[in-house]
Amino acid sequence: MGALRAVSIGSDQPPRFIVMRYEGAEGAPTIGLVGKGITFDAGGLCLKTAEGMLEMKGDMAGAAVIAAMDAIAQLKPKVNVIACVPATENMPSGKAFKPGDILQTFAGKTVEVVNTDAEGRLILADAIAYAKQQGASPILDAATLTGAAIIALGPFCTGAFGNDEKLVQEVIEAGKEAGEPIWAMPIFPDYRELIKSDFADIKNAGDRPGGAITAA
């Protein structure tokens, strides 16, 4: 997991990759839940401002899939679920990963680092690839995508990105039931042009326009 390792390497705290399984239906497909657990995000060498760091304990909000697994264990639905949570700090130090580094993900793809503060998508890439290797389908990924998503939608709505329209609509409906408004966002193939790299398969951030989409 080269991406998770790279993000973690600037911290004195070792990373963790948490895997939880619930088996409630023999022979049924396995649903994948993936959540980002950046326990503190200083931005790495692309250091955040002091103000920008204040809420960065919340960068592990995607790790709420652990709470989802607790609820699943209590409700005992007839489904199979695997939850994967990559957990690490993102800190600056003499050993931290750097802009210009080329990482190899668990899926074998190479990624050029252009911004060490775009780290959540890196660790999620490894976790999603692991869930896929374990046979999970569909895979639901809880990411924060932070500032770019808030610029697009404001603070009152969550963006949903997906390659399965039916599943996206089911998530939106579930959000309505829970009082959590969700809006479907575009993820057309054209946006891939914005994360093309001259040195690797992709780069880990595009420019400001469409920032949440290129992150997804």
C-alpha cells in the first residue's frame, strides 16, 4: 500500500489499516464500506495555515464506517459487509513524502504527488483497491473532499459521486430518510484529463476548477 505508507511516513505514529467483516448471508455478495481516517491533517510539506488546521481532527470523519459496522452488528441484517479504514496522520518532517514523488498504489497504478495536502484520496485509493480485491461490490466510500466540495455545495449538502446511477439514487434516498441531503455530482470521463500526469498514470490533484470532481 504505497499511497498509505507515503502519507504516513512523516509522522512518528505508525499507520493502521483497519478491516472489519460482518457475515450475515452465506453466498450473498459482499458490500464494501471504505472510510478515510486521517487522524490529524497538517497538510504534510504543503503545510496548512494555522486556521486551516483547527478542524483537522474531523478529517477522520470517514472512519464513521466503523460506527456503521457496530450498527450492522446490532441490527443483524441478512447481508455481508467488509469495512476498510486506512488510518494515519499527515505530518511534515524530514522524512515526509514530497511534491514530485511518484507512488505506487495497491492497485498497481502510479501517482504523481503534486500536493501533499491532497492525501485522503491517496489512502482511499489503497483501501478501495483492497476492498475490490476482497470481492466487495458495490463499494461505498465516505470521503471528506473538504474545501472543494464545500465551495461547490456549501455546508448543508453532501456530494455523491458514482459510476452506478441506480446506486447513487439509492444513497440519495437513504440520505433523505436520515435527514442528510445529498446531491449527485458529475463524474464524466472528460474530467480525467484534468488529472493526467507527464510522469505517472495520474496525479493526485487537478486545478481549482472542478476540484471536488477530480478528487473523486
